[in-house]
Amino acid sequence: MIPSQKKTSTMTFRIDEDVLSKLRLESENRDTSLNTFVNHIFKRYVEWDMFEAKVGMVPIAKPIIVELFGKLTKENVIDMANRIGKNVVRDTALFMRGDFNLNSFISWFEARMRASSIEINHNIKNNVHTFIVKHDLGENWSLYHTTVLGLIFREVLEKKVDFEYNSGMMSFKFAE
């Protein structure tokens, strides 16, 4: 069986020469074609960047996140996740995807991790999804996210989910 290919369209754009030169150089550095690289940029824009300011996201350097989360007690982290985390994440994912179900949430979560330069691995075997998230942002960051994700999966998506985490990684599993 041949996998279905996405439909494409040919467009012509006028691009500033300096910008085009930088795009070509970066695509070469990434060992990818300029076409593939620009498509990746467009995809990230429509999946994430055009919504960031609208949903109140602000970029923060990783060392600041590590410092802020590191100063909190585990009780503070869990309290924050319970009070505001679940609703903020659910509302943000709904706004950005236009729907809130298992597939739209997974798609949003993966885009969020990529936009945050956090490594994510998603495997599906026998209808069991396994996510492994490498972040190096500290144990409290893992605790916050496993708490928020646990609330969303159990209370909103009605899925049983299992978590493991440490200071540099977290993983979770759930069945479809």
C-alpha cells in the first residue's frame, strides 16, 4: 500500500535577498533542501507561532525556568498545576487546535514540545501510546507537567495514564 501524500501547491514569492541567503545557508547546515526547510518554517508558524501571543505565551530562557521551578516546593508545584495548569493547558490547546479531543491534544502537545526545543519521542505499539520527553529542566518541571497531564488525561480525556519522571526526563503511557 502506498502511503497517501499531502497535496501541495506551487507558489511564487518575492523574498529579501539577505533573508533568502540566510535561509539557504541554514537549510544547507541542516542538510535539507530549501523547499523542505521553508515548508517546516511555514508549518511551525501555522501550528504554533501565529497563536503564541494570542494565548498569552512568552518565551523564557531555560535557565530561568530551571531557577524558578527549582525554588518551589513540591507542594507549590502540585498546587499550581491543580489550580491553573489544567485549565490553561486545556484552553490553550482548544484555542490553537479548534477542538479538544485525544488526537488534537496529542498534536498540540507535540507541537508545544517542539516549539520549546524539548526533545520528544512518541511511539505507538498495540494501541498504547508512549511519550518520552527529555527536557533537562529539573524535577519540579517534570512534576508540574505530569500533574497537569494527569489531570487532563483523567478528568478531560477520561484516559488512564501512567507516569515516570526525574530531573531530566518524563514519560507517560496510555491506551487508546
